[in-house]
Amino acid sequence: MRILLAEDEKALARALVKIFEKNNYSADAVHNGTDALAYLEAGNYDAAVLDIMMPGMDGITVLKKIRAQGNMIPVLLLTAKSETADKILGLDSGANDYITKPFDSRELLARIRAITRSHSSYDSTLTMGNITLDRASFELSSPNGTIKLANKEYQMMEMFLANPHHLISAEKFMEKIWGFDTEAEINVVWIYISYLRKKLTSLGADIQIKTSRNAGYSLEESNDKKA
């Protein structure tokens, strides 16, 4: 899952990005409302966390603009304001939730989970064949054992299991997991595919990651799967 964070306090933004990444999210941080709007208009985010008070354009204005464009991405507002009128304005402008500074990072993560669950159908586990991915513990398991996946391994496996039999291009993985501003080369996707293949093999998986030349990768039943 990819999050856009718009927060003009750079130290706080850096800390929040680290918290998101530790919890197996990908996150891009911007520090003003103008950039936040541009990033959201480019798409490819699953949720947005917007500070209300930002230079260039405040978070409420960003929110109103994307809602006017029909963008219904889940949005959590960050605010130092605790007045009821400000909360009502945020919710009436299209926010899914808000949290008041200072806040506990555990509450922030819980609120993000809540708004993304309510936005779309969400299963706590994803299963294909004898393989199950637990979205709470980030563990990949089979009857033969369990392996905890690292951040980007988890996000790639989640994309595969959420879209079985569908081709996913290397470029799509790069955009969704590494982000627009990454300095990583596209061959990093192949490296992580290799990691996941080894883990599936160690679990005795009856599914496999198939490569379609010049097209992408898909999760399929193994050719030698027993009837």
C-alpha cells in the first residue's frame, strides 16, 4: 500500500515516513499543498495523510480539489486544531477521518487501516493454493512453515495475491512500491522476484511467479501441481 504524506514540518515528515516503512507501507512525502495536489493528481496512491496548515495550499483546499475531480482516495487529515468547527469542516470537505497533533503513531496507523478498509473490500489474509499472506503480521505461510516478509517483499507478494493470474509489469511495481522519485534501477524488481521465488520454494508452495517476456510477472498455479 502506498501513502502520500503532506506535512510541512520536515522532521515530523521524516519520522512518519520511517514509521510507515517499518509497518510495510511505501510512502512519499511532500511539504506543501501545491506538491500534494500534483502528486495526487498523478495517482497511484492508496491513501493520503494531509496536514491542514501547509504553505502554498492548505490541506482542506487540496482535499476539496481532488474530491471535485472525482478522486475518492481515503484521506486522513493531520491538524493542530482541536476545535469542533475545524473537524466538521474537514469531514464535510470529504475527509475520511482526522487526527489531532500530537498523536500516538499507533493511533495514526490504526486510523489509516480503518479508512482503507472502509474504502474497499479488505481481507486480513490473502490465499492462493497452499500459500497464505497475513496482512497483519506480514507472514507468508504454508502447511510447511511460515516466513516473515520484509517491506518490499511483502508489498510485492500482496500485489500478486490480490491480483492472481494478472500480469503486473516491472514498471507498475516500480511506481507502486518504489515511487516516482526513486533512484533504484528497474532491475531491482527482478531481484525481489528472485527473493520471493526462493521463499515460495522453501515453503513448498504449489504456486509460482511466472515471467512473461517483455510483459511482466503473474502468480500462477505450479505446472507440477498435483491433482
